[in-house]
Amino acid sequence: MDNTYGENVHILNHPLITHKISILRDKNTGTNEFRQLVEEIAMLMGFVALADLPMKDVEVDTPIEHTTVKMLAGRKLAIVPILRAGLGMVSGLTALVPSAKIGHIGMYRDESTHEPVEYFCKLPSPIEERTIVVCDPMLATGGSAVDAISQIKRHGGKKIKFICIIAAPEGIKKLSAMHPDIQIYIGNVDRCLNENAYICPGLGDAGDRIFGTK
Ligand code: PRP
Ligand code: URA
């Protein structure tokens, strides 16, 4: 873990995750493999990000004796993908916690201003009692993530984690400054943004590569 951006920013830089991200970066990686890798990376990242889920004691009878074991406490996890590209990470996260509820936030970046435009928000209730995992493969300017998390907070969300596969330094700084109370999990940090606010070297447009559009 790297603390350059503060203690709430967790840069995973794990060989298994980095290897899979490197395949995503290749422009010759096709839609099918891209989608599969995004799912796998989300699962690996979720494993780390959910390490502090609360547990409770439960009584069980093993074939040998009666004992007290630990199990996840309650069914209070919400996974909230930022549409569209965040959808590609949902199956990897629900594989870890099948009982999680799923919300959706629709955001797209205006192509000329690069400002986020919100078009949809539906969250599972009671949102204020849930650990909320917001997912989006890309954190570029940070505008989409900042607005999505502001919207979740307006609906009452409190305990929020954000998982992204690739981030630009600009986006990390903005998100951690605007929402210092959330935990941010990042696969790899890239060099910078280009004049079109795309991450360099990045992987291109995550939504288009997951859904095979454009
Ligand atoms: C992409 C990506 C993020 C956003 C990141 O979505 O999935 O949501 O851009 O950029 P930002 O940090 O500068 O806001 P996009 O707007 O391309 O929409 P899509 O997922 O529907 O393709
Ligand atoms: N959104 C993407 O999908 N890719 C980028 O590089 C920046 C924003």
C-alpha cells in the first residue's frame, strides 16, 4: 500500500492485478477478454477493499463439536456502479458478496467540457445503514466520481468506498480532497491526462471497450 495521496487512498499495485491491467491496456485485447478481465480485477480489488466488513458470532455444530464461528454481520452491502463502465465490475464484486444489493448512478462526461452529466440515480434502501462500494474502472479528472459520491451522500449514504482500476493523479487528488471521508482503492496510478482528459497511458474508453461500442 502506498500513502503518497493520504491514508484513505490505497494503491494496490499487486502483481496479479497489474498483470491483468496490462492486458486491458493493449488495444488488441478484444471485448470478450476485456470484460472477463475487468470482472476478475474487480473481484481481486474487492477482496482487499472489503477486508473490514463487520462480523458477528454464530453458533454451529461441526461434525466434531458445538462451537462459535464468525460470519458476515447483516446483509448491508450496496454495490453502486457508475454507468456505464462501472457495470463491468459488478459481477466480480457480487461473486464475493452474493447478497449485496445493487444501486446505479448514470453519469457521462460531456465530450467538450469533460464535465460529468448525471442522468440516473437509484439506490437500495436503507442506504444510510449500508457499506457502499462505488465502482468505475476509470478515475480521470475525478468529476464523475466526485458527483456520484455527492449524490449518494445526498441520499443519506455514509460509509463509502470507491474502487477504480486505473486512476490519474489529478483525479485522485480531486476525489480525496472533495470526499476525505471515503476509502479509495486503485489498481494502478497512471502518468497524467491528455488534452481530451483521457488517462495516459490508460486503456482508452472503458465503456466502449467493455460494451464493444464505437
Ligand atoms: C468514463 C469512466 C468514468 C469517467 C471518468 O465514463 O467510466 O465514469 O469517464 O472520467 P472523469 O474522472 O474525468 O469524470 P464515460 O463518461 O466515458 O461514460 P461511459 O461509462 O458511459 O462510457
Ligand atoms: N474515461 C475513460 O473511459 N477513459 C479515460 O481515459 C478517461 C475517462
